[in-house]
Amino acid sequence: MDSADPRNKMIVALDLPDLAAAEAMVTRLGDSVTFYKIGLELVYAGGMPLAERLIASGKNVFLDLKLHDIPNTVGRATAQIAKMGARFLTIHAFSQTMRAARESLGDSSLKLLAVTVMTSYDDNDLAEAGYRLNVKDLVAHRAQQAKTVNIHGLILSAEEASSMRAALGPDMLLVTPGIRPMGADIGDQKRVMTPARAIAAGADHLVIGRPITQASDPRAAAEAIVKEIAGALHK
């Protein structure tokens, strides 16, 4: 994957209700997009064969499955996914889960991304769930555990990207959802940032869904975001 190509910094989330809608979106976006995320909604609607077709066509695929189970199950699932040729796979940032996934990769090129704290959560949500740490501290705690286990990267809000880049160094991949171009509806996200600001904060890849897939002209929306990313990279 060419890290200098700004298109590879943008991951379009195919959070769409069915396979036909996802395939139509991929066709509309064409070569403006090189990287797609397939999450649980589309997986349960038949998205795994689409992931395989995208990989075969030369696209990068991020399987956002957020694995979290007993270590044996996580390990076996990770080993199966590693055979597909996907670029990224998400797992939850719990020590046993991360260790089991990491040990099951073999010589695969699959990169594991640990989910620290969901971007739809804030401090109040964590407190209600029984956590004693706030978002910032829990992200930092789980990030250090991920580094210890040699996980390749983290899923985290762009708000945490700058501090985590300083704490973890240049080698940890930082992938940020909750990206919204200026003026876009934030929807159910609580911790959001523009593409340019997220890149400046140290994010390696930006996950962007509705601002592209719900735009009147998805390709034009994608190209505008890539242009913004390119500008941020060259500052």
C-alpha cells in the first residue's frame, strides 16, 4: 500500500443496509476510493464475499468486526480472517483478546487494530457502565497494554491522537473514526474532528462513512476529503 497516496489515508465505511447498496456505492466511488471498511451490519447482510471481491480487485479492506471472546475463539477467528488478505481487523482492547489475536496471525500481513473506547462514548457513558476511568485515561491505559502485546494499531478518537502519538511513538498505527468535514452532521458521534485536523493530530487513517455515502454526490465528497487530506499532509 502506497502510504504517500492520500487516498490510502481515507477509509470509506460501507455502513449500508444491504449488499446491493454497498456494491452500488463502490461502483459510484470508482477509483476515488482505495480503502473500504466493512462492519457488522454489512457482514450480516452478506458482506464477506464482497470483502473478498474488493481484495481481489486490488482494494484495501478493513474488517471492523471488533472481536472479543474467550482467547481460543478469538485466536481461531483471527487465523481464519488472516487467510483472506484483508488489511485491517479490529479487536477490543482487552489484554487476553489482544494477546490471542496477535499470537494467531502467523506470517500474515493482516494488521490488528485495538478498539480503545468507542467514539460514541463520553465520560458519562463510561461511568454509567461502571468504569472508574474517564475516556482519556482509559484510552491511555488500553493503548499501553496494546503496545505491550505488540498490537499494530489503535482505533481511537482524533481527540486522543496527538497525545497517543506522543506517548506511543511513530510506529503505532492510529485509525480514527468520527471524522466529519466542516459543517457536516455529527450524527451519533460525540468525539469528532475534521479530516485536516485529524491528520495534523497524528492520525494515519481516517474512517469516514455518512459524509460520503449519504452525500448527493458521493464521489465528489470523497474527492474533496482526499484533497483536504493531501493539503494537511503537505503542510
